[in-house]
Amino acid sequence: MAETARRGPVRLVLTAVAVILAMAILLSLGTWQVKRLHWKEALIAEIEERRNAAPLPLEAIEAILAAGGDVDYRAAEAQGTYLNDKERHFLATFHGSAGFYVYTPLELADGRYLFVNRGFVPYELKEPASRPEGQLSGPQTVKGLARARLDAKPSSMVPDNDEVKNVFYWKDLDRMAASVGLPEDKVLPFFLDADATPVPGGLPEGGVTQIDLPNSHLQYAITWYGLALALAGVVLYGMFRRKS
């Protein structure tokens, strides 16, 4: 009987400690999700501001990169001549159709090159000869969104690029350039996604940039705070029953 009496307070203390720890964990997770919510909302607002701003010249994009800034989704503009015989093809889907994004080097006035994602072509129209009207020649002005380069394959699940067949599964800027004989030091270290300005023949179809930033942090925060509230309710109910 005495042993049982001693166990009672010990069990009560252990239960209280467990409840406090669980409550602290649930509340901290909820607070972390609130902070993530504010961060995600600020990021979405910043991206919207970037993409709707007046297009920046390439020199401004380069200056941002040189200062360690992020150029992703910044409105930009470039002038140059497309090297249509050097286009690279990135496997993609657009509006539910399978095909390719066409990345074509744009030769700039200073002799450097910018890879432009001109847009989408259906799978069966991969070869340039099948869409001659869209092979723009002469000086061009291209507006769109700057996109940061990838430093490595995004996942081990992504296949290796097939340069022989000109099929890229991830945007390896260095290999895109090298595979068409462009010197690495002459290629700008970012891409430009062309806007939806129509081209003769309709292909490639520009404006393919996808901005999808899931924002479920509010639901997660409500879940964690809700579990903390439920735990508090269970504890209070147990205390009430114990007293009664």
C-alpha cells in the first residue's frame, strides 16, 4: 500500500513532464509554420513584383548576380540574333501536352551568348525543319523572365541528359553550351524564358514559365495549434475527473 502511495506522485510528475514537453513541441511546430507562412507570403509577393516590373537590361541582371543576388523571375530584355542551328531541347509538358522547351543561343552584340527558352513545341515537332516559320533570323528583341542556372542535377531520379539525341532532362547550362561548341566563358550564367509574344507559325509557344509555390503553412499551423489545444482539453478533462 505504501509503495502504491509513493508511485502516485511519481506517476503524476512524469505525466506532467510529458504533457509539458508535448505541448512545447506542438506549440513550437505551430509557431515555426507561422514563420514559414510569413516567409512564403513575402517570397510570393517579391516574385510578383519582379515579374511585373519593367524589364531590366542584361547588364542589370549580371550586376545582381555579381552582388550575390537572386535573378530568378526578374523581368528582363535582350537583343541579339538567334543561332537556330544550335537549339537544345528540354523534355517538358505544357498545358497537358508532351513535347520540348526550345533553348536557343542568342548571340549578343558583344559576342557573348544567352540561352533563351523560346517556348514549347509538341513532341512530333521537335526538329526545326518541321516548324521553319518560327526560326527567326536577323536582330531580335526578346522579353521575358530571367531564370537561374542549376549547379547540379536536381535529383538522382532525373535521367542523364542525352546530348547525342539532343534531349535534356535537366537544364545543364554548361553542357548545353559545350554540346553546340560555345565557349563557356562567353555564355551568360543564366537563362531567359521568353514571354508569350507570338512568333510566325505559332511555334515555339512562349510564356511557359511556371511559378508554383505551394503555401500550405497556415493549414499546418492550424493543425499543430489544434493538437496543442486538444491536448490541453484532454488534460483539463482528466484533472476535472480526478477531482470529482
